[in-house]
Amino acid sequence: MAGLPYISVIITAHSRRKYLLNAIKSAVNQTLDKEYYEIIVVKNFNDDLVDDFINKNHIKSIFMNGTIGEFLYSGVTNSLGQVISFLDDDDMFFDNKLEFIYKKFKGQNIAYYHNDHITINENGEPIRDNKIDNIIFNLSSISVMKNVINTENLIRITSNTDDFMYLSALESHKIALKGKERLTQYRFHHSTSVIITDDIKKFIQLKLEFLDTKLNQFKSFRNMFTSEETLSLIDSTITYLEMDMYIFGVKQKAGHIFRIFKNTPESFSQLFRLFTAYILVRLYSKSRNIILGQLWDAYKKSIENGSA
């Protein structure tokens, strides 16, 4: 490599090896010249096939145990690039991803870029034509300037890594962009973090556990960031989560409910649906079962087309 790479691709894998080789190959087989990027794989297991491919392609490999925050911390602190592009072990890049990211960051003074994706199944086949209007969804669709990542905070997080990267960019007061280009293949399968069950009681339980984990992480974010804009987004998200948890049966009511409209990445229609459902449950407690039934029906449809 003539000089330092401009992009560092960080691939993390925790006890899951089924798709890892495909992820690594997608990062290797890029249209961008290899002198402009490096690949770092952080994992907690050995695999002869994967390790042989890593060695033959001169890829950095870090073996460790720890949380997702510790995995990413190790990858970032061992990287040489100015831009970090993340890739989960079960996702893949399209072959023009890094060339696009290189030109985008070289051409504009941006701190954060979120590209669109297609959803694929376990066999790598597209399963739906989706557009998710959210600047945060899916870490494998996020690229960020390395100098906006506070690694002392990064090592402390245990979930919501995509939210952390966006909040870090927001904290930097630099530009964050949402692009329309489909550069990532997001894999939908039974071992992803999405909730998959055919029992409504289990669905409610898992949903509450998911919301509680995210709520606790966002409360900890409050101690990691200081800018007014970033804290406003954190507080709005906390309220959003508290409202959602109340709808799903938690007794504690949310405060300052109107602030969800101030600064959250969700669409207005999604915010309005949540707000309306929350008010209905507050005024008419019997409406909770009706609303949960509707959410259950919507959830089952989303599982059928891979959009949960």
C-alpha cells in the first residue's frame, strides 16, 4: 500500500460465522482501488475457511471477546483510514459501495453518510423492494468520519451502535446526509436482532425487552453528549420509547409527549400513529388490547415480507 488508506471497513462477528465469508468477500471485491481502503475483521472465534481467506487477502484480523462497543472500539482504534464504513457479518456491500463513499466524502465536507439498501433472505435473494426513510437504520449502511467518533464513549455502549454513530456526527456540528443509493444488502433472517415469533404474548414480551434495552442505552447517551441538538434528539427518543412501552403495557406514563415531534428521525406519519395510540390508551384503557391486536397484525405482515 503506497500510503495510508482513506477508508477503513470494519466487519464485526460475534459467535456467528454462517455469512461472515460472504461479507468479507463483498468488501474485498470492490471497484475502488485497494490502495484506498483497508479491511479489519473483529471476531470472537476461529474458522479455518474464513481465516485462510483473511490471510491470503492481507486483511487485518482481531480476535477478542467483549461487547459490540468493545468490538467496534478495537476496530476503530486499530484503523488507519479517515472514513469508517461498517459492515455486519450477515450483510454485504454492493461492489460500487466504497468507490461511491470515497467520492462522496472527498467531494463534500460531511461527517456522516447513510446509504439505502435492499433486503435479502438467508440465500442472498432480494425479498422486497423497500425504502426506509430513516437516516439511522442498519449500521452496514453507515459511513462516518473517524475523527467524530469518541472512542472513550464507544467502548461503553452495548447496543444501538447505529444511533451512536449518528449522534456522534450530530455532536460534531458537521453535515450528515441520507442518500438514496442502494449500496448495502441487509440480510433478514431468524438470527438477526428483529423479533420473530408466532405468539402474541411472546411478541409483547420481546418488544418490551427490546424497548427497555434501547431506553437504557439512550439514557446512558445523555452522559456521553453535550450539544443542545444532540441532547434534544436523545430526549425526544427517550420520550418516544416511553410512550411505546406504555402502549405495550408498562404502567409508567411518558412525560413531555409533544417533544417527539421536535427532533426524531421517524416520519411524521409514524410519530402521529404513536401519539394517537398513546392518547387513546391513556384515555380509554380498554383500547390497549385493540391497539395491540392491530400492532400484532401489522407485525405478522411485516414478517411475511421481511420488513420487521
